[in-house]
Amino acid sequence: MVTTPRETPAGRGWGGAAAAEHRTEYPVRTEEDLLEARHAVRAATLETGFGLVDQTRVVTAASELVRNAYIHGGGGTLVIERLRRPGGRGVRLTVSDAGPGIANVDAALADGFSTGSGLGHGLGGARRLMHEFRIDCPPGGGTIVCVTRWTSG
Amino acid sequence: MPILRLGDVLVTGLLDELDDRSAMAFVDELTERITREAATGVLIDISRLEIIDSFVARTLSELTTTARLLGARVIVAGMRPPVAITLVELGLKLHGVETALNAEAGMAALGWYRTRSSREGSRGDDAS
């Protein structure tokens, strides 16, 4: 199955005040999707002008979040937005799944918490690698994680 | 990724496109080769890894522990500096995993040394 990123009009991202210049959505359904998502995030960080260390931070955070959605959430979607605000540019990643949600978000953010194949550093680690972090588990189920990193300039 | 044997050392590497299935296949093959060839050392070059997330970190940790139980010492070589910075921020310390700056330093730690004659022999085609 070929999965093509779906482009949608910019600026409709979840959880943001800054203007989105560009928005793409990717499925997170298969192992191949995980790699595809990483490549897309890498491309977005390059486009935004991040240095190599920041690129690595954002791609690593993305890898943790999409893996969580794939393993714990039964798959979902990744939205990549390139943002601009006065004094800087940024990349926002929104990973949502329709899984059971997270019963105890505080516990899930603590290092060492794991119900799957990771080391339990995924969610808390992603939070440390990014400037902004939001997690939402609506009552109806599912998990939405939204993270942003800004350029320093 | 091929696994080469140099004396009692196995030399291999990880590619950036590591997914769960290929990671498990890699661990299986490497442990089988350690046993079959009675390897006492394993060099894993990771200079092509653009990121190490908690999944890859776990794979490296478990592989190191398994190899040690089979009598082989693992050295992970060539981590890119941005990857090292990110790993620390992520909170992953890769406990128990021995590292080396590059493959050559890793091989030296496993008892392989570049001799004077090999150094002279490679002069001219050594880009560095």
C-alpha cells in the first residue's frame, strides 16, 4: 500500500497560537510508516533551518511519539507543521491515536514507566527534547501529544 | 547488515532504517554467530545511525547483555556527537554498554592494533 502524505491548508493545527506555514499529515499504521514519519520530520527540520543537534532532538522525539502511537495506540496519525512567529521558526508535531489513552499521565511521563518494548523514557524523553509539550487524553479514548521546538534565532 | 569475522572478533554495524523486525533478526543472528564461532569480541559500528531512540537503546543494551552471557565483549563504536547529546537529554545512559570513538579505537580495545607496516601500506589512500 502506498501512503502519500496528505497536504491540508496551513493554520488549522491543534493547539497552536503561531502561524503554520505548512502542514502535512502522515499515517502511523505500519513499521514502514514509522520510518517514513522520521524522514518527513527530518525534512521539516531542515526546511525550518535547525542545526544538526536540534534536528536530531526533534527526529528522536518524533520517533518516540510515533512508536508510542503505533504500539500502544494501535496506530494513528502524525501532523507536521512548520511554524513562524516573531523572532523564530519552529516545528510542531501532533501525534494522535485512537487507542485506550493513558490512565495516569504523570506516571507515564516519569522515566522508567513502560508497558511495551521501550525503556520507558519515550514520553518524558520527548518532553525534554522539545520546548513545548502538551498531552491530551479525551474521555472518549485516544491520546493526542503535541510538541514544538523553536529555532533559537 | 553483514557480520564479518576477524579472528575471534565479529564486526558488524547498524543501519539507520532499523525496524523492530530487523532489530530482532539482527540480535538473533549475532547471538547465533557468537556461539557458533566462539567469538570473544563484537564490534558494532553505529556511525550510520542518525538517531538512537529508546527502542534502539534497548536493543543495544539487551544485545550487550546477551553477548556478555555468551562470553563475548561488545563495543559500540562511532556514535555521532548529536546522537550522544540527544541520548543524554532523553535520559538514556546505555548502562553497561562499552563505547569507542570510532571503529578503529573499538578494534584496538578488542585487541586489534594497526601495525607500522599496515599504516605505511595504507598511506596515500587514507583520506584523513
